[in-house]
Amino acid sequence: MGRYRNQIKKAAFAKLRAKRTAFARFLRPGIPALAMGLLPAVFLSGCVIDGKTLDSGPKLTSSWVKPDDPQEKLGKREHPLVLSKYGGAYSDPQAEAVLAIIVGKLVAVSNDPARIYKITILNSPKVNAFALPGGYLYVTRGLLALANDSSELAAVIAHEMAHVASNHAILRQKKLSKTNVGRDVVTDVLGDTTSGKIALAANRVRLAKFSQDQELQADAVGIRMIGNAGFDPFAAARFLETMNRYRDLRNREKNRLPDGNFLSSHPTTPARIELAKKHARFFGAPGIGEKARDRYLTGIDGILYGDSAKEGFVRGQKFIHGGLGISFEAPSGFNIQNQSKAVILAGPGQLATRFDATVLAPQRSLGDYLKSGWVSGLIDGTVVEEDLNGMATASGVAVSEGWRFRVVIVRNNEQLYRFITAGPQINPAIDSVSNQVLSSLKILGPAEVAALRPLRVRVITAKPGDNLGSLSSKMKGTHSQLSLFKTINALGVGSSIEPNQKYKIISE
């Protein structure tokens, strides 16, 4: 489902962690998640901050390839797994053309111009970039939406190329194998190192740190590359600041539940930003180098922003999933978190509803399925089969370690929707919340599904008389319109709108 993560206050996080632990204990291992399968872990050298095709995007190749290069073999082997985990490749000829130009310039000034780099735009709303051994580079459409010019994207890609050239993923992999920490290596885009776990597809991917020396090395090499290629060398520091603002904005929005896929990072430190500026000053004062802003904005005009209709997206208090053909609403005061394996509705009083879907053979009884063992602590006498707006349902109550759960499963042909509402046993509102969510459930017809419009990045040109308020009011389907508009356009305190300049908005 969605892919967001926010840092929240310590006390609130403790409650949410308890709630998620209760869900985990309540649901027995092995239950299928919505449209996801178990995937092997992948060795990634990377940088996380928050029309599909399965091609590999624009490729930059040379006439020379190292025979039997083990790094190339490793990258080629893991590439399909990356596509599976990140929603496949996102095909957009204009954005791919911008990427190809940037990478071509960077390769020309690199220490290894014969190296082959294969670039893929991933169909993910996360702000994310990483590399596999062998020159496989990845950026998400979420990162493309946040950057503001070609020099900023060049800074991200150059940082990743530095990791590849320095074999950081291989070195880190060897270290991890000795310490038995985990397989995947993911770090912030030009940012600080990360640690922790991230839920990708149906398996947990353990994050491990690049060493501080490796990150600083990649920073220095990357900035030197973009400066030598003629790009604005201060772009790296500028994009770090934008990422910080974007992360902080997301953290403030409604105290959303943490999602391991979103901005899986510690904050980028001011000291690191200052160090990036110091490296850039080697080339001169701010204002030098090419930004290619108009060309970049033209290249990303129209790309998807956030979740797609097929994956499901949030509009206000409503969750809509075109792939499943359903919608439902969260009660007033609840927040909706579209996560990778489920949708979580989090409300006051430690109440929450978890939604996911699976497939059930038509001949199988809903009551039998509910009692089949995937629900821990189910009280058999509470299981009831009934009709809900023409759809067969079964419901039951379970208890586990001070928590009470109301489980409702709804059949729609072979598709099975599962709604689990949880809260402390002493909270009397559990059934009421469950009923509110279920009563809002709607099955969408083909015409309604076809009419769904996910959000996209739209590039508009400011007219005389336009100001921050008039342009930000054009933003649709997002929280904090003015703050988000200023963030995605890197507009600081005291900034104003300049006529005839291009700006990004988010709209349907």
C-alpha cells in the first residue's frame, strides 16, 4: 500500500509501538499481505531519505566491459529484485532524457569513464536513491519530484557513482557478513547514515550503516564530479536542505504512524551541509555552474506524485484503491497511513484499524476461514456470519495481552477484505470504530475506477500578480498546501514569486 515514515514524539511512539506489537502478536505468522510476495534481501549501496514498464531505463554504455566482472554479475542478478520491491520501473521519456544527459556528463569527468552505468527510475513515491555493484543506479520518482534542477539531481547521482567506484557496497557487505547484522545496505541521499529495519514487500530488510568515512568520501567525490562536469557545485548542500525541510514537514503532519519505507534516516546534520558547502567553495562562490532548472522541470512535468490509483491513495479521510476497486473512510480524528503491507487508521485512545486483502476460494466458508488459526486469541462463540450491503461478511472478537480486537472479513467474489480494529480492552469504542469503517466501505464500479486520478507534479509558469498564496492554492489532495509548495520549490523565508518563472505544484 503506501510507503511513508515519520518520526514522532517519544511518548506517542511508545503507544504506537505497543499497538503494532499487539497487531503482530494477534496475527499469526504467514498470513498473506495485499498483493505482495516474499522477496529475498538485496545488497544495496544507497541513499534513502521518504505507464509502468519493467525496462531498466536509459542506459549509458561504452565499448569496453571487464570480462566476467563479479560486480556486474551481482548487480544484474539483484536488479529484478529491486524492481519487484520498488514497484517496477517508471517509464517517462522526458525524465529519462534528463537523466541520460546528467549521467553522460558525470561519466565523462569520472575516474573511470569506461564504466557502464545503467539508470532506472523506480515507481516509488519515496525520496530515495541507491546503487548496486556493477553500475546499477536507481532514483525514485519521489526524489525526482523533490529536486528542483539538474544540478541537484546530478549531486545525488554523483554521490551514488562515488559509492560504486569505491566499492562501498562490497566492502560493507563483507563487514556485515562478519558481524551478522544483515544483508541490505541503504543510506541517506547525500545525508547521514541510517540504521534500523524497513518493511519492503512482505519481508523485513535490515538497514546497516555506511561508515561516516564512506559517506564523507562519497560526498567529496560527488561534489568534485558535479563541479568538474560544469554543474552548480552548491547543489548538493541545497538539496540536503530541501530534504531536511521535507522530512520535517512530513513529521509535523498529523503525527502520522511511522512507516519504515519513508525517509528512513536520521536528520541530515547542519555540519554535513556546511561541509558540502566547503567542498563546493573549492570551485568558487555561489552562483557558478549550470543548474539547467527549466530543462529539468520540463522533464519531470506530469510525473506521478505519491501513491498511484493501482496501489491505493488517500484523499482527506478516504482511502481509495483502484486495484482492489474499493474505498472506505476513517472516522473523524483518525489518521490514515498507506503502508507497504496494509492501511492503518490510527485514532485517539490507542484505537487503530488495520486493513489488508487476500484471496479466498468461493466455496470456503467465511466463518471457517476466520476460525482457521490466523487469528490468535479468537473467541469462537463470537463468530457471526451476516450480510453487509449485499456482501457476505464474518466477524469475531479476539483478546491478547490486554488488547481487544474486532475482526471483520468481507467477501467480494474471490477477493477477501480484512478489517481488524484494536484497542485496549477497557476502551468501549472499539466496536463503534469498526462499524463506522465498515459502513463506509464501497465497491467501485469500472467507470469509477477508470475515473480515479492520482496526484502528479505539474509545472506552471507564474503570471504577473501571482504570489505564494495564489500558487499554493492550486495544490490538490495534499496537507499543508503552502508549506509543501514552498518546500518542493525550495522557497525559503522571505522568498517571493517571480513572474514568468516556473514552479511545481501537486495536482490531479
